[in-house]
Amino acid sequence: MPTLLEERPTAATEGAISPFPELLESPSFPFRFCFNTSTVRKHKLPLPDLCRLAAAAGYDAIEPWMDELERFVAEGGSLSDLRSELLDIGLTVESAIGFFDWINNDDEKREAGLVQARHDMTLLARLGGRRIAAPPFGVHIPGSPKIELLPSAERYRTLCVLGEELGVVPMVEVWGFSANLNRLGEAALIAVESGHPDASILCDVYHLYKGGSPIDGLTLLSGNRLPVFHVNDYPDITPEQITDADRVYPGDGVAPLRRILRNLDYSGFRGFLSLELFNESYYQEDPLSVAKTGLGKLKRVVEDAL
């Protein structure tokens, strides 16, 4: 296996180089694979069909969006029955994508966000969901007031306590485009200073690049606090110009996936690599074909990183 000394990045493209590259070698990549439903989102498939698609494509888990659960329930679907079907087909719900304002300086907005978080977590728990994304929603748009990190850590702890009650772990999500919480170090500080035993971070290849986070920072974190990691690739576009829609299949772009995967392995990550894409050209293709293609390319990238 080649060492990381043979593939050192430039600081401009991949962040600061670790001063201890020899520590990053490891012989195993026991990662599992998850399907984020954003990848086929514009087909607007019902939640059961999305679950069956993920299973048919060969994924270990699924990461749905909360509005898909909402629509399923509104149309008379039973989350407990679907949970039983998931058990039968061997698919788990490792995470879900929700949007609630847990971090706002405004007390009323934050309280409303916690009400939404309780609703989402309750619904997700009925499906057997284990975790939910907690991005800086509500303070992400340009012009949002700057959020201080230590008070945010207390707010995240409150969210974790709620999750503990409901059996769902909220993960601080880095949004590279956001006015707040757009860097890995900010998410790490919030998680650490929350002091909650379930504190976790949700990272994304695209968002690390978009926000300018050095990928070798991943080696400073414990892999068991990174239970889900969003994987994608991107073409040679500057962070200022790149958008979600530019994401491509793993291995089809210029992202430093090899080093990212090795950093994750060094950190002790044994969680789920979740394919998350928003590519308009893929939305024009057959959903099952897209899911299979994405998984195949993701597995080849993992194998190549060995």
C-alpha cells in the first residue's frame, strides 16, 4: 500500500499537511455504505420505494429527508410497518436530513426550532432512525448574525438532551456555504464544549472544500464521533463558484478522496459513507441505475485507497 508520504497534497487544494504522515497508514477500511435520498430526490419517489431502491442497489443503510417521512405519513403510510419491512430486507436508517433552527441567538426562533426538532426526531424514531443532521439552519443565509461558538455548544447540548430522550442522536453538520458553522473546527468546538456523551459531527466532502476546512483536521477527531460521512466528488471549480449541483460521483472529480478516506481510517472511523449528490444530469437517469452506479464508484474509490 502506498504511504501518504507519496501523495502529499498542496496546502491550497487539500489543507495543511499532517506533521505525522507515518501515523496515517492503516491496512483496513471497514466502512459501510449508505444512500442519501437526495441523489434521486427530483424523482419524488415514495419513501418505501426509496428504501427498496437502496436495498436493491446494495447499500447497507438509507439516509432519507424528513419531508419524505412527512409525505409518507400524510398519505396514510405506517412508519412502524415500514420499519418492519426494513428489518426484513436488512436496511438500517442511520441518519436523516432535517432542518430546524437549534442554534439561533433569538430565543423564540430557537424554541420553535426545538419544537420542530422534537417532531422530527419522534417521527424518525418510529422508523428506527438513529441520527439526524443538525446544520446551522436559520443562521446560514448571507447577512445572518454571527453566532458565538461557546453559547452554541450549550444550545447543542440542549439538542442532544432532547435527542437522548427520544432515542435519536443529532449530529452537528458543517455547511461550507453557510454564514455560520462553515468549518470543521467550529463544529468540533461545539461538539467538544457541549460535554454531551452523544455529541457527534456530520461532515461532507463537498462542504469541507466549500468552506475551506483542511482535510487533515479529520485526524484530530475520534472516528466514533463521525458516525456518518457524506461522500461525493467535484470538478475543478473554485470554492467560491462551486454549488451543490456540481457534485459528481466519487472518483469522477478532483476531490482528495484517497487522503480523506485514509484520514478517516486513521481516526478510527467505522461508520457509514453516505452518497449524497444533487446533480441535475443524474436526475434525468433511471434512479436504480444512479444508485448502483454511485455505490460501485464509491466502493472502487475505497478499494483504491487501501
